[in-house]
Amino acid sequence: MDCSADYLGMGPKFVRTIFNQYFCNRPEIPGKPNQTGTVHVEIIIHPDNSPDVHSEHFTSHTKRVHLRFVSTHGENMDASMIIKTQKKWKNLIQASNYNTLFRTEIKIYSTVLPMMTAVMAQIGVNREALWPVMYGCQSDNLLALQDLTDLGFEVNSMKSGLGADDSLLVVQNIARFHAMSKTLVDLGSVSLPSEKSSEIVVDKIYRTLFEVMCHAMEMDWTAEWLPVAKWIRGRQAGILRTVGQLLRKHDKRFAVVNHGDLWTSNIMFKRSSSDNRATSVRFVDFQLCNVNSFIWDLQFFFWTSVNHKVRATSKRCLLREYQNSLEANLKSLGYGGYIPTFSDVLSESRRVEIAGLVFLLFGAVARSDVPRAMDMDKLMTHSPLEVANKAVFADPRAQEIVGEDLKSLSQLGIIPPIIR
């Protein structure tokens, strides 16, 4: 094989693996080259900032790569895929923690997701996957994944959050994802790299965002928010400690594989050409997967991705639809264990309600139009205001949306009343 594809570490052996996965297992492709040893590869790279790369990544590089396979007989076959690689970290603490996240994603794609697919296949359930195909991985630092835009999927760019219909579709498919994992979790078949690294990274992110939000509230918001900023600033460490305790203590009957990072940039939609209605979803970026109560994926999704008006008026309905979908999918898979009731789902939601105060911080980042809202290169080494752009919380639109989120938490009794 004549291969100039050393770019991103894709040597000849790895490109041969990609060829086999992409073409040789797809007999419906006419005229494809058959001999992997007689293939030349040409590569075209879309840069990191290409608007059609399907997800934002804070801890890895993601590129759309176009490969042209040319046989010695002149046969051509083009392929588009996503190549995801680890970032190179100068700081050893960053390197240690972030590299574990990448290893988790490789483990999910190479082991856990195939097991979930096998669970469905064993009982003859044939439904579309909820994730992209992995064409190959190399060492612990490179993934070659299906380019979902080829299938018509795209990231929702609505900065105001998802509407009711899109939110419903996502919640129903979160339930399907959880159901597929449930038997494996019950059997103890899911083993992931240490979650300690992800906890360190996530804790640092939220401590940073708490500090920057409080600073923005004190400097740029109106006067009625000063007591709220003071209250949060004085209790942020305790809030994070409480959420950490909630994460570590859960009813084992509710344990599933959580995606762990379900926000708008990690959810892709396919839409109807006639009415633009979302008909299908895919989940991407599995670096924060963990085994825990089902409620964490829901709570994170609600506070980072759902329009605040939809969450305020429809959360109970969305939780009911989750339970209905979870029960239906578990029964279709022949699951014989305990199936959470709607009362269980509501109880879990109330148990972790305080996490909304934490997750809304990342929701502000997700909705922000601020360029480079967070600089993850500096997370472990610089002050909060050097890591996160204050405008994420300070600009008028952010004040309005984050303010509405805080008012919702005040009504729930999570934070003190906001006095005008």
C-alpha cells in the first residue's frame, strides 16, 4: 500500500483498517477496490474551525477527513469520516486527566457500544443506532468515526435552547440508550477507566464557572442580584460537595450507562425535508460516560440544552415520556429486573434538583456566542477569569437567560428569593 496518510498518525496499517471497515463490509458499494494491498490513499483535511465538523470538543482535536482510495487499476472510492485525536498538553496534570477521558471514549466505542448492539441483536430487535460507527482506533490517541453529516444529521444551532418537540425526541432516545445498557450494568459487564480523572476535570470546570458567574453578577448585573452572588460565592464549595455526594450515592436499581455529556453540541438531529421536524438523533462524544442513576443524563440535558421556558412548563411531561420510553424499551429487550416507575423518576429528579445550579453554568457556555468561551488549555494552571470569558455571563442576553434559570431555582427553594 502506497500511503502518504501519516497525517494525524494514520500510518499504512491503520488506513488499511479504515478501508476494510468502510468499504469491504459494505458490499452494496459498486466498483470498490478489493485489494487493500494495492490501494493508494489521497487525503484532504478540513481544518478544526470548519463549520461542518459535527461537534465542539474542549479536550480533543476533531477534523473532517476526506479519503480517496485509488486502486492500481484506477478505481476510485471516496470516503468522508471524522478523525478525533488527543490534544497535546504541556501541563502534566492536564495530560494525565484529559488522556483518561480519551481512553474512556475508546473503551466505549470498542467495547460497551458493541455489547449494547449485541443485546438488541440477541433478541432480534433491529433499530437504528444512537451513535456513529467507529471505523478504527489507534493506540489510545486516535479515533476514526462515521461522518454523520453524510446521513443528513446536524447539530442544532439554536442558542436559545431546544424546543418541546426536539427535547421530547432526545428524552425518548436517552431512555432507549439507558435501556440498552441496563442488562450489562446489572451483570457487571461495564468496566470503564477510573472516573477520578473526569471528576477532577469537571470539578475544576464548575469551580471556574462559579467564580466567573459571581464576578459578572457583582460587576455587570443589576443590584438585586448582589445578594444572590454573595450567597452563591459563599456556598459554592458546599454545593459542589453536595452534588458529588449525590453522584456517589444512588439506588443500584436505577443504575445505567450515562452518556455523561448530553448537551446540544453532542446531539445531532436528522430532520424531515417537508416540515423540518426532527425525526432521528445521534449522540456523539462519549468521554464522560459513567455508570450511575439514569437521572444524571436527564438533569444535565434539561439545564444545558432545553429552552428555559420549555423546561419550566414541560419538565414533568418530559420525565413521564422518559419513563414510558424506558419501560417500553426494557420490556422489548426482555428485561426481567426492576423497572423504575414514574414515581421513581420524579423522586430522583427531586433528589438531585440542586445540581441544576451547577449545570446551568455549563448551559451558559453552551448557549454563548462568545468566541472561545472557555480556554481548556489554561484550566489547570490559570485563574478563572483567564480560563472563562466573563461575557458568557455578563452580556445582556446571558443575564436574561441565566437570570431566568436562577429564578426557577429560587422558586424551587434551591437558592434564596430574589428581591427586586
